[in-house]
Amino acid sequence: MEQKKIAVVTGASSGIGAATARRLATEGFHVVAAARRAERLDDLVNQIGPAATAITCDVTSDESVAALAAQVTGLDAPLALLVNNAGGARGMDPVGGGQVADWQWMYDVNVLGTLRMTKALLPALEASGAGTIVTVGSTAAFTVYEGGGGYTAAKHAQNALVGTLRLEIAGKPVRVIEIDPGMVRTEEFSLNRLGDQAKVDAIYAGVKPLTADDIADCIAFVATRPQHVNIDRLVVRPIAQAAQHKVAREPS
């Protein structure tokens, strides 16, 4: 492996994670692409080339995260960047009919997954002398909406984790950054949530949403600022989306 600073990207098998892995490789990082689906990771790393390494990891598993941390800290290069991107949403149930299993999954992936990865890699980030943690949240981290109780609760909690971490490690050489996207269309997020392509198409009808590459661009920007510059929180939406409930759509 070339002597480059290491960037770990979770949820790298598709969408924002895959786009971020590709982009960070062009910024001079050696990217550790982490996700559950080994075959997809291998395809991604083959696309990127020698500037990337695939490590299969499930952020909902303490053992899996510990194994990744051991592999990363064993690499002959400093860990400079952790991108906590793994996450997701399930269902649009109202609170009164909320599926507990879906809520538990969303909390485990979005909140506890961020906790596990941050705990495991924070010592190496600090030891590098110039570390950065970028957590991909959502505008759901500060806005609630009908049918989004489980997801917004998880993203609010993730935001609280990030803000608390920033306070707790003030004075240490690790930046703590949050990216909160609005409407982003990726190949899996909404389909996994709704399970129906027609419903997914209706969400984006008449709108040019953000893409995974747009968010990867934002992540690369905040991660490559001078180390004394900490962009606490970056909220990014498509121009058509003024708020969760205010979207300007072109007529069909």
C-alpha cells in the first residue's frame, strides 16, 4: 500500500458511500471501503485501483467493527479520516403503528453504528495528530414529518451524539463534522425504505434531486479544509427543496 493517509468510509457498497470512496481516492487518500456486501466492495475497489482496500464490516456488530479497527490500525499509514456513512430508513409507519423492529434497526445502524465506529477508531484518529470524523446525517436530524418518526428519531439522536462528541474532545486534534443532506436520489435508499418503485418515483417526480456524487463532493470539501477549519454542520438540499414540506415540482 502507498504511504498515504487513510480514510475509512462505512456503507461504501453503494450510493453516497461508494461515491465518497471514489472521490476521496482522487483527493489522495488511501480509502478503506467498509460495508457488509463483500462482492460489491470488491467491485468498487477494482474500479478505484490500488488507492483502495475493501474490508467487510457490519456496523451493527461489535465484533465486526473491532475486527475492522484492528485491520486499519495495522496498516502502515496514519488514519486521517472516518466517514460515518452507513445508515438507512425502514418504513413510513405512523408512531401509533410503528414497527418496533424497524425502529430498533434504524437506531442500531444510524446511531449505534456511528458510536461503534467512532469509539473504535477515535484513538487512531487522535494519534495521527490531524484526524477528522465526518458523519452523514440528514435534514431529518432537525425536522420531523408524518410517517418519519423512526428515522427522524434516529437521526436526531445521531446529531446529539455528534454534537456531544465535539464538546468532549475539544482541544484534541480531531475535527467533528456533520453533513445533513435533504432530498438525495440513490439506487437503494428510498427503495429499501418503501419497497415499491412507483412510490419512489413519486417522491422525485418533477424534481432534480441531489445525487450521491453531490454529497461526496461536500464530504471531500469539508475533509480537505486546513486542519484548523472545522465545519460543524453542512446542510445541503436541491434548489427545489426549501424544507422537508416545501418542494417546488415541475409540472408533469
